[in-house]
Amino acid sequence: MRGPHHPRMRSAAFIPRETVRRKVNTLVAKGWVVRRGDGSLAVQKQAAQDLEDATGDTVAYLTVMFQAFGKVRADRAEP
């Protein structure tokens, strides 16, 4: 399966070409993304390792928010 090419990502997200180029270069420099021979991009395992703590924090935050919204919804449903 071919990975995304940044021109496709840019047009799909309506992001300026230069912004995508800079962001992709940053991800490559961090070792999170590699450019394949065909020009497509692939995410590296290093990205998951480096972002593991932040991902856990985000999941915990979203869990708290989901529970809070559920409580608000339940409180509104009571007569």
C-alpha cells in the first residue's frame, strides 16, 4: 500500500504547500516519518515511542471530558 504524498495531503486539508513541506521536514528530522523511494511518506515506530506519554495524557483527558459530558447529559435528562 502506498503512503500519502504531501501534495495530496495539502490539497485534502487545504493547507498551504509551504506549511506542509516545513511540517513534513520537521517530522523527518525527528525520525517520525521517512520518505520512501516513490516519494510517499511512512510513519516510523519512533513516533509512537516518542509520543507515548503525550498519547496517554490525551486519552486520560478525553476520558475525563467524556465522563463530564455524560454527567451533564444525565443531569439534563432528569425531570
